[in-house]
Amino acid sequence: MEIRLAENIRTFRKDRNLTQEALAEAMNVTPGAVYKWESSLSIPELSMIMELADFFDVSVDTLIGSQLKDNRIATLTKHISELAVAHDPAALSEAEKALKKYPYSFEIVHLCAQAYMLFSIGKNHTKELERAQELLERSLLLISQNTDPSVGELTIYGEMASLYILSGKEEKGIELMKKHNIEGVFSHMIGMYLSISQPQEAEKYLSSAFLNHISALFDVIPGYVITFCSRKEYQSAEDILQWGRTLLRGLHSSEEAGFIDKLEALLMILKAYVELQMGKEKEADDSVCEARRLMEHFDQAPDYTTGKIRFIADNDDRKGIHDSLGSSAAESIANLIGILNNQKLKELWQRRTENENS
């Protein structure tokens, strides 16, 4: 793999009609440093290479002149991953070889950081912890190369925080997670680690995480039900709905109407949908009737606060809870029925609505 960093710095500088002095001023270095870069007498540090690439509006790979071959990278990452998962110490030696070959590849650097993380758990692994942290910091500088949608800055910050905690720097790890806790992504971890030393503060984060997971769960269940029904796996669809209802019932803290009633009404519509798929029209009508009852119970006095949900901390600054289908239970049910697009279900709901209004 040919490195053309010196030549490319010179070429990109001249393309922009810059003198070595002008580039040095832009990069906040001496003209002598630029001269040495272009003469291959010295190599800029990684952070400076990143700044140069950004300044010239090119990728790091383009700047250094190395076009990585996907097949070689893919083969190498697969090999290191397999060794790391098998907890084979050879993973670390292979990681170091890969880092020498591709020091500016995000994919390689981040993978090697994860390999070192796997070997940093336990006692007497200080060197592995430090190396993993170093590689994670380097991968942040290379994040613009990342093409994996499942990995991002938050992923890396979470990994760094975990390493701080593993190395005994719990406070530093928690503060890092707090700083980057966008939409409560780290609330569950922050709450868990604070629960021993600061239980009152921990409860705030645990409650936030709890609500986030409830909301996510009741976006996921409809997807599962539709997927199971498309494969005619009706028992699985019924099972996940029953599990969801059991969970909801355990979250009631009051007989008064609360957001849990709204969620349960949606589950009853899904239950009717499954029953219709199975030809159980009588049972489906009963489920629609129960959904209607729950809908009216909630919409007569809608309460979007978390006060009627068990296990949620009673914080003055708590936010309301909502689902993604609608503001009222009636609107949410109408939208869900539209998504399910089942004519018999539409007719059942319409008939039940007309009967109630007559």
C-alpha cells in the first residue's frame, strides 16, 4: 500500500494557490513543519492529518493516498472478530498488525478497540484497558469514515464510559454518559451505577429509562403481531399480546384512568385483529368491546402524566408520556386500525361505535 501523504499535501496546497506559509498559518504550525511534511522529513500527527483532510475537503484515505481494498479489510476484520469472540489472545497480536497496516481506517481502529475491550474485563488487565481507551479516542477522530449505521459517536462514548468504570474511574464514566445522554440513551446505565452511591439521583435516571423502554416496547409489539400473523403464527401473536397485557396490568398504581389504559386499549385492538385472522369473530367482537371501554375510560379524563404508573419516581420535573399513534385513545385506535388495514376489524369497530352512540 503506497503512502503519498507528502505529495498530496503539496498538491492540494498548490491547487488552492496557497504558499507553505499560508498553509502553516491556517494549520497554526510553523512554515518549517509544512516544509518537512511535503519533503517526507516528518509525518503529521493523526489529529493534524484529520485537520488537513478537513481543510482540503477530502477524506483521510485520499489525503494519505491509500485506497483501502474492501476485500482485504473485510477479511481482516472477520478474522480478528472471530478470534476475539473465541477469546483467543491471538486477536490482540492480529489487531496490532492490522493497526500498523491501516492506522487511519475507522473500521480497523474501532474493531481493534472492541477486541481489546473483550480482553480488558477482569483483574490485571490495565494495559488492555488503556489500549482500548486509546483506540476508542482515535476512532472518534476517524468517525467521518464510518459507514455502519449501528455505530456512531454515542456508541463510542458509551464504550469509553464502560472502560472508565471497569478501570475504577466510575465517576468519570458516569459523567461522560451524562454529558452525552441524548434522549436518555444512557439513563439505564447511569441509574444502575448511581443506585449504590446516590440512590435518589439514580431513581430519576431509572425512571427515565423505564419510560423509554415501555414506550419502545409498545411500538415493537404491533410489529411483532403483524409479522407473526403474516406467517400464520397466531399462537405467537396471542402469546406476545398476553405478555404485554400482563406487564401493563402490573404497572397500574390506581383505579383511576391513566396512560396504561390507553396502551391496553391498543393491545385489545391487536388482539381482535389476531382473532379475526383465526376466524374467531365472536372473540374479536368481545376484544373490540373491551378496547372501546378502555378508550372511553381514558378519554373521559385523559392523564398523560406518569403519576399512575408504578415504579416511576415522583419528580416535579417529570414529562408526560405519549405513544406515536395519536393524542387521544380514540385517535390512536383509529390510526392503528388504519395501519392494520383489515376490513372486518374496521366494520367491527364502526358497528361498536355506532351502537354506543345510538
